[in-house]
Amino acid sequence: MAEIDPGFTDISVAHFGDGNIHYTVWPSKSDLDIEAALRAAIDALAVEMDGTFSAEHGIGICKLPSMARHKNALALEVMRAIKTALDPRGILNPGKTLPRGKLFSPRI
């Protein structure tokens, strides 16, 4: 991380019961390119260590690019189909649970 932003700030939160560790960083200055590079580096390291880019409680807006990078096309297609079946009008958390894709077009 230091090679991307030497002044970054990090935080780790652990769940001792299940062994999960949540790790995130904040760039030292407001720069979307640096923030994206830091997030991509963390995601890549987590996946390399047989971890995941997201915790069990959801994706949210900031991790949509990570999901688009790390989930395969079939998994995303299935997720979109389930989302559309449960939310055919696209009114529940629009744009916040799945990355946009060519197969996803909520009927609003």
C-alpha cells in the first residue's frame, strides 16, 4: 500500500469467533485514482490469500467495482436474475447491490 500512497491510514477489525478480518485503508488525500488503486491492491491480496473482497453482510456502493472484477459472469448473471425476481421494479437499493451489467436492466 505504501508504494501507492505512503501516507495512507489503515484499520483492521477482527471477529475472533469466526476468524474473519476486515481491513480497509483511507488515502492520505482526496484522490479517486489513489483510492481505486488502494482498493484494487487490497482486493488482489485478499483473493491471493484465499480470502474475499467483501464481508458477509453485503457489498455496498464502494465495493461494486471489486465485485465486477472478482465475480465470474455466470455468478453475476444468477445474482441479477435473483435480484430481478425479488425486486422486479428495481426499487430496493437501486445500483447498490450489484455492479451494472449488460444483462441487468431493472424495470422502473
